[in-house]
Amino acid sequence: MTQLPLPQHPIKTPLIRLSQGQLNLLETCPPQFQRIYLEQLTTPLQYEQHLKLRWGSQFHQLMQQKELGLPIDPLLEQDQELQQAIIALRETAPELWQSEQNIWREAEHSRTLGFKNYLLTVVYDLLILGNSQAKILDWKTYLQPENPHKLAQNWQTRLYLYVLAETTNYLPEQLSMTYWFVKLPTRPESLTFSYSQILHEKTRQDLNYLLTQLEQWLENYFNKGKDFPHFSSCQTSCPYYSAFESRFKPEKIILKSIDEIDEVPF
């Protein structure tokens, strides 16, 4: 009796998760992406940076608790700076504290979108969904940037809006993203970016181009031992440029899911 051959099933490569922070590195300085996410080599944070990130994390947690209906006043009494920041935001944008009928809100809302061989991941500080509009709000614990165009081109703005358009029934023109800059002692300020079908298609094209490049860089890195390429724009500013003269080949990809360390000015 002739034994039939077993069906051949292709080996599926695990999908790699990518966040806006990783996309920004890929676009600006690929070797830093290699060093941080493939080789897991990072520089310890300075004490002042640690304090800023801690303060930003506490602010985000308080805003999340507010959305959950949990009391935050007892916590604010323990930190005068946080208390002043929350009060200033409430006075500047009282609508953020008002609930409306037929409006769905959630803090720290996460979404994932499959794109090529990757999972694009986003975490919205606050997502507000209405009948005809959807709004993304993001808390920034630094001063408002002088160049709004640079923030518009940042992958946080682009990816957050793109994923929301792809995972809901809203038209791109019904979406917006607002950054609230709550750094004391200045008064809270905001920047809002509207979306459109034209911007949506441009983001899709740029994602496809960038991730196609990443596939080639990963192929060269693991199969040929080649480092990720330096762009001419980052060779003089990348702190790791001189360290890429002799490298080693890791055994496997380990892409950590970053905790959105985005409280650093763009």
C-alpha cells in the first residue's frame, strides 16, 4: 500500500508588533532601532529624565482614573504639582470633564491592526466616539512644540489616525487627534489635527514603503550579518554611529513592546 505524502504546511513567521516609537526610529535612524529593539542595548535614563517620565506616567494614570469614575482628589492632595496641572486643564477645557449622551469614552484604549507581516499597535490616552465624529486625545507633559508641522508628520499622529480609520466605520474626514500640553507653569494648550482620505492614502503608502525596507533590513541582518543602514541625515547625530564598525549576529528577534516613551518633545 502506497503511503500518501503528508501535506506540506508553510511555516508561519510570528507577526512583529510595531508602535509609533519604533516607526519613528526606523524612519529617522535605523541603526538605533537595531541597537534598541534587536540587540536590546539601551542607555540608562538620567535622573532628571526618570523624574519627568514618572511625573508623566502619574498624570496619565490620574486621567485614566477620572474616566473610570474613580476619585482622584485624595491622590492630588499628595502632589501639589499634579494638582495644579489637573486644575489648570479642567479650567481650560471643562468639556473634557463633561459626559454626553450617545458618546462612548475610554482611557488607555488599545487597538491593533495587521499590516503586511506586522501588527501595528496604538494606545490612545482618551478615545471619544460619537455618532458622526471620533476624537483621539493625547496628554503631553512638555511644552507645546514650536513646529506643529513636525508633530503632524510624527508617526504617533499618523499611525493613531490611520489605525482608527482602518478599525472603525468612520470616514477619515470624521476623525481628529488633539494633543494637550499640560506642562507647568504655562497654561494648558492644545493642537488638533484633522484627517482626510488623502492623508490616509499617503500614510498607507509610506507604511508600505517603510515596512518593505524593514523586511529587507531584517533579511540582511539575520542572514547576511549586515547592520541596518545609516541615513545621511543621522550619521552625524546618531550616538551609536561609531559603534557599528564591528557587530555580532543575535540568534533571534526580540522586539519589546515599548511603553510609549513619547513624553519627549518631537
